[in-house]
Amino acid sequence: MTGLVLVFIADAIGSVLMYVFEKGEEGGAINTFTDALFFTTVQLLTISSQMPNPVTGPGRIVDVGLELYGLFVVTAFAGAFASFFLHVAAEKLPD
């Protein structure tokens, strides 16, 4: 449960930062908080996005941080989740 809460906190902080740094920038795609939330969530979960890359220096730094967070923390959380189900399945196998 702690891992899930941490992911939501990272998503919220990342969304606020992306909105502050990228809103209204020429050539950027983040104009509303909803855009920032979508971009941040997709970066955390898939390490990619259909939206253009951030155009400001601070926005790019936040983007790299989100990608690293997604790569290490979210995948570790997914691995723990998968491990739980493998353990449950292994217990049901006959000896």
C-alpha cells in the first residue's frame, strides 16, 4: 500500500511541477493542469508519451526524474505485485 501511495504522491508533485514550468510555453503541449496530470501519469507508467517533450529546462529535468522514478519504483512495485501472485499460485500446486 505504501508503494501505491508513493506513486500517487510522485504523480501529484510531478503534475504540479510540469504545469508550473510548462504552461503556456510556445511549442509545448501542457496548457492546463489536466494536460500536466496526463503527461506525468503516462511518463510514470510507460516511460513514453504521445505528447511532445517538455520545452523548458526545468520541465526537462522533471521529465527525466519522472522517467527514472517510473523505471525503478513503479517497476519494483509491479514486480512485487507479480511475485505475490506467483507465490500464491505456487502454494496451490501439489507437492
